[in-house]
Amino acid sequence: MAVRLPRPHRFDVYAAVGGLLGGLLLVLLGLGTRRPEDPITLFDGPWPVLVPLTVLAGCELLRRTAPRTALLTGTLAICADVVTQGSLASVLMFTDVVYAAVLYGPLASARRIQWITGLLTVAGTLVPFAVWRKPEALLIGVVVGVVAYGPAATGWIVRNHRDAAEAARLRAEQTALLAEMDRAQAVTAERARMARELHDMVANHLSAIAIHSTAALSLDDPDTSRQALGVIRENSVKGLEEMRRLIGILRDGDGEPSAVPTLDGVTVLVEGARTNGLDVTLEAEHGDSLPAPVELAAYRIVQESLTNALKHACPGRVTVTLRQADGALAITVTSPYGDRGRPGAPGSGAGLVGMRERAALLGGTFESGPESSREGKIWTVRAALPVTEGDPV
């Protein structure tokens, strides 16, 4: 099956046509590079010049698609042009073919062409001078250098600049890709952070509202309904305040506001849980100056644990313990665990995921699950948050 060469580039077609027409014009004007009486001229007359001229014009068509073939064929054609009266158009097209072979050919061929043309230039300078012992013989080397080595060196320089520009473009694309990946990761991390904040801030209040509204609807007792409505209103107001705080974070873009939750607010959390119907005790032993991220994470873990206890725990005592020792803040929340049946409010499992993420972001540990104790089966949440410098990740 015949192999079809790619179509020549438009510029190559223009170069071939221009070189051929220019050579024909020089022939019609009787202009050549050598006189008919020169000893090297074997074919007298202007018309033999057309053969190498036509061949070199065809080589111009292949200067990009088949540069090595064009160079080999063009070399034979320029050698044939030497034994005729010669044409300046043929010489110019050959220099362009050499230039294109270095620029568009394989890298190994480009290096070889550099060496070969350089050696030919040196040989064309030294050998004729050594044979004829005339200064004019040095001009042969100059002509070889201009026709062969000059175009090859120019093509090599342009090729290096082109490769450097391509490498810079690829580096710029890679840098842009890495920047886009970093941006996407930052957006994902920020979304996860806001999801944790939204869940932790609102879930507690909404769970209390759901549980007490169910009690108000199921019990035909005005006093109980009034108490339930009071709890619902209190949690609605607090939930609205938390939502406004979150909206402020998103609108201002300054990260956490000045009123970020701290461990001092755990007491308020416990009091709120008692108001919602939980029997909660708090044991806290920690320093006064903990890192702000640790205090926020501890506050959210306690808040989510109390929310889960309100929704899922059996009747009984819930214990919250905060203890600082060995460079870490240990958080333990236990609640009665058993067959309660239907939970007081639906859960999605996002709370446990959020607590685990908060501990991991600070380089801490988190675990939760059922355990056995003297009071029976309990559900335990344990977290350890490093508080020394360099521990968080």
C-alpha cells in the first residue's frame, strides 16, 4: 500500500513557487553564478540550470514534512548545480533546506548536520589553501560556511529558542493546573469546614425543637405543652443567632469572628442540655490558655455529643469530662445506651464524621462506640486534642 505524504505547508508552497519563478527569471535574464568559460562548468548554456533548480523547488515542498529527504535530495541537486552556470535561486533554496532540516528534523539529525556542515566549512577553508597556497582559496571555505554551516547554525539557534518557549509554556500550564488543583482543594476544605459549622451550630437546637414539639403534640397537658413551647422558642432564638453568626462569617470572609466558641461556653452548653431534658454532669480540669482551634474543636465535639445524646440516649445520666494532661486535652462524653426504639429526632451520621474530622485536623484522635460499665451499657465518645506547639497538622 502506497504511503501518502502529508500535504505541504502553505509557506513551503509559496517558497517553492517563488524560488522556481525567481530562478526562471534569472535564466531568462542570462544571470548565473559562474561564467561559461570557467573550468568547473561542464554543461554550458543557461537551460541545464533548470534541472537542479526544479529539484530544489520540489525539496522546498518537503522542508517540513520530510526534512531529511529534502536535505539529501537538495544536496545532490546543489552538487549538480555546481557543474552548470549556477543559479542564485538554487543556492538560496538549498540554504533554506539546510535550515529547515535542522529546525524541523529529528534532534539527532539536527546535531549531525551541525557537525557535518562545520567540518565541511573547515575542510573547505584549509584544503584549498593547502593545495593552491593562495589567499583567494580561503574564500571557498567562506562560501561553504555561508551556504551550509550558517543556515544550520541559524536553524539550531531557532530550534533551541522554540524548544525553550515550548518548555516554558508547558511549565506555565502545569503551574496553572497545580494552582487550579490547590484552589479546588481549598474550596472543598472550606465547604467541609462550613458544613461542620452549620451542622454543629444548628443541629443541637433543631433536635431540641423536634423532640419538644413531638412532646407538645403527643401530650394533652397544658403545662407540659407550655414548657415544651418555651424550650422550642429558646432553641429557635439560639439557632437563629448561630445562623446569623455563620452568615457573618460567609459575608465578611474574615474566617472565624471574634465571638468564636471557647471552652468557657461548655458550661452554657450543659445548662442548655439540662433545659432540653438531659441529666448532664460536667467535670472540667484544663488550663486557662489553650490554642483557639483546640477550644473550638472541643466545644463542637461536646456540643455534637450532647445533641446525639438528646436524640438517641436512653434515660439516665450523661457525663462530660474535659481533662488536660500530657500535652493533650482529653474529651470524654458518656450516655446511657440501649434499646430506646425510635430516636427522638432523625440523624444522618454527619455529626460523627464532623467530630472525627475536627480531631484529625488538629493531629488528634477520635473514637466512639458502645461500652460496658458498672451502670450498664453506655455510649462513649473519646477525643484527644494536642495542645502543645507543633502538634496540630
